[in-house]
Amino acid sequence: MRTFQGRPSLSTVDAAALDAYGDLFGRTLRTLHARRAAKQRDDKPGMMREFGLTARQFNAVRVSLDGMHASFRERLPELVDDVARRLKSTKRRSARAEDPAERHHLARRAFRLTTRLARLRADAQAGTIRIAFGSKRLFRAQNDLAGNGYAGHEAWLEAWRTARSKTFFVLGSRDESCGNQGCSATALGSGIFRLRLRLPNRLVADYGKYVVTTVQIAYGAAHIEHALAMKQAISYRFKRDEKGWRVFISTAEIAVEPASDRRTGTLGVDLNADHLALALTDRFGNLIASERVAMVTYGCSAEQAAAKIGDAVRHAVAVAVSARVPLVIERLDFSKKKAAMREQGARYARMLSALSYSRIKQTICARAHDAGIAVLPMNPAYTSVIGRQKFSRRYGISGHMGAALAVARRARGFSERVSRHGQVAFDVPVRTRQKHVWSSWALIAKRERAEHAARRQSQRTKRGDPPNASTATSPATASGATYLSSTGGIPVRESVTSTVRVTSVA
């Protein structure tokens, strides 16, 4: 599914009608949730009469609640694991703390986490679904009205009611006119669409049967026009923000012809907090070109971060389109790392917070699909170590570009064996020759961590000394690599000579 948005042109009366629709939709949604919590069956005819809804409007309420419940059930095990990791981390910090005040605060935090973990596990066992319609943060704001900017309880109550009625959903179906009988769209050209929204029966006496408005879609108008022409299902979600109402239009993706082939090479992408590292390979796994694409999102608003991520991803997809190769990304999981952020220091915590992996991944998948480029997620195990130890000095590239090269080669099925001629070589006993090649890289990674820890300890003992770089700068040039400017054009494939040994090909 793809979703596009725009802000409809509404008169004062039309805006009031949407406000009433949102309030009715929210009350129906909460009532249905409460009745399900009380183990009552969904009474569609009864609730249609009670709230003055059509059958399709009630189906939209039910589908919305089903999605919220499914999301909660899927998220609950992750919440249990996250709280358990945070509790374990807090206990470790408490055992190492020497200051009595710090131990006291850590003990209080451990008690809160223990209580929350017990409640989450009880909910998971009993199948209880807890949803705060309006958000927990706003609900708790009533405990400190002045501190949260409210003149009194009435002001907070007004904000609470507004937050609980700020959205409603109109469900589409492909067997209905214009893909949705509750809200039909007509293309007027230049990305402008005419919307006719069917109001619930309860609101017809006050606002009429329909609200007719126009909306301009800046991006994705072609998708909506294609859906209308092909008679596909189109769903609409209206949402109110500080500027007024906004409409989100969702429809199926347009089928795109594949434009990439893994057999011709791959483009590895290493995701970092401030940039994307790209490494383009040929079919033999040799490096053709590498590039660093700036993507600094720290300190940016959500809109600014999305724009920077979009620019960086657009360039990466353009490189893949030019070379006609798939994009290879790492399949990462930051839940454990973010749970231990308090132990790693402020700098590490800022780095993890700034790395919007989910947003970057979603943007890559969406843009790559539109261009017909396949996206291949790979296991990221030891790619950073392999990049630093095996490819960085050989090709004269950074460790991040080396990691991108490692993940690009992994998608082609190449095995990265430890060099026997450098300082990273290990003697392989007969009894361990059948172990996986990653076992050798695990030893190297362990030695690197020990060296970095010793270096940090040495820096702490020298007050006033500037911190050393975590990785040494590689040579500026190397045989077999062509550099791409971060602001340059799309790379062109060139023939290269490489000393990389191919051990296996998928």
C-alpha cells in the first residue's frame, strides 16, 4: 500500500462537519473497544442504530480497532523484552555505583521497571489490551496543569476531547464506485481531486448528506489516478492538526518492471547516524566505486530529518538504477542497544537516537520499489570488522565503506575469510577447522574491543589530551577503486583489477 496526503479546501461549515464526524467516530471506536474488553460480541446492527452509522462506516470503525488491537498484540512481546533488558541494565549499574544517592535513584528505577514488567507479563498472559485514546502523555498532563500550560482542568478537558476526536477512517473496496462509497474522488487534473464525503446519518440533519471539497496532491497523483482508472480500492483517513484537517489517501502500489539483477552486481549500503556509505560491486564482488552521502539528522525536526533522509536515499537509488543492481542493506535491531544507552554515555546515546533506521529503511524500500530496484536485507554480523580489517586498507576506503562492501558481497554469497598475511591472522587448530568462518571474525572483534577499551582508558589518564580517532585514515588512493563525489552525478561502471579472492558464488 502507498499513502499520499494533501490538505482539503474547507469552509467553516465543512470543517465543523468533519469535527462532528471525528467526534462520532471516536466515540464509536471507544465504545466498541470497551465492549470487547467486557467480552461482548460486536453488535453491528445495534451500534449502527445507536450511533447513526451506515454499514460501511461501522466497518471502518471495526477495521480501525482491529488494526489497533493487532498492533498492540504484536508490540507487547517486544515491550516485555525491552523492559526486561532495561531492568537488567539498571541492576548492573546499581551494582557498580559507589555514590549512595545514585544507588538510591537506581533502586527506585529498578522498582518501577519491576512493577511495569510484572504488569506487562500479566497483560500478555491474560490477553488484556490497553489503549489510551488521546495518548498517555496528555492524560497524565492533568496531574500538573500549570506545568503543562493549562489554565485549569476545563482547558485540559477540552484538549483531551479534541485529541480523542481528531481522526476518522473511510474504508474502501474495489467493488464500489470510485473504490469507496463513503468518499469518492474525481480527478480534475494537475494533481487536484474533487472529494465527496458521505456523512453519518446522525449528522445529515445538521450538515447535509455530503461534504464536497477539493484537495491537491503534491506527490503521488499518478498513483491515485491509476487506482481510479483500474477501479482499485481507495481508503481515506482524515486527521486534524494545528492547521486544520488533512486527508491521507491509501491505495495499492503500481506494478513496476524489475530494473535490477543481482547477477550483475550489488550496491551495498551501510547506515550510519550522519551518512550513508555506498559500495558498488561487479558480479565477481570486486569494488567498482564507493561514496559517502551526507545525512546529518541530529538536531533536526521530523520534517527536516525526513527531507534529508529522502535526499540521501534518492541518490542511493539513482546509483542503483544507473548500475541496474539491487540495493543491499543490513537487517539491524537496535532494541538491545537502545535499552543499554544509559551505560554507554551521552555521545553513544545521541548517535543511536539520531539514527532513524526504520524511517531510512522504509524510505529505501518505497523509492526502490518505484524505480524497480530490489532491496535485499542481509545479516549484518561482523560486516564492520570485515570492512575495517579486510577492505579498508586494500582499497583505500573508510571502514564504513568497507562494511558496505562486505554486505554487498554477502548478498552474492561470497565468504570473507581472515587474511593469513596480516596481524589479524590466527593459527587454526585441527579441532576447529570445521567451524564457521565468522568464528575467526568474532575473535578479531573481541580483540578490537579490548584495544579500544585500553585506548579509552589511556586517554582518561591524560587530562587535556584530545581523543584519538577510533579508526585510522586510510590511504587516499588505491588500485581497483573509483571514488564518487557526494554531490556528483550517477556513477558509470568501469573495469577494475582487484585482488579479492572469490571463495564461493551463490
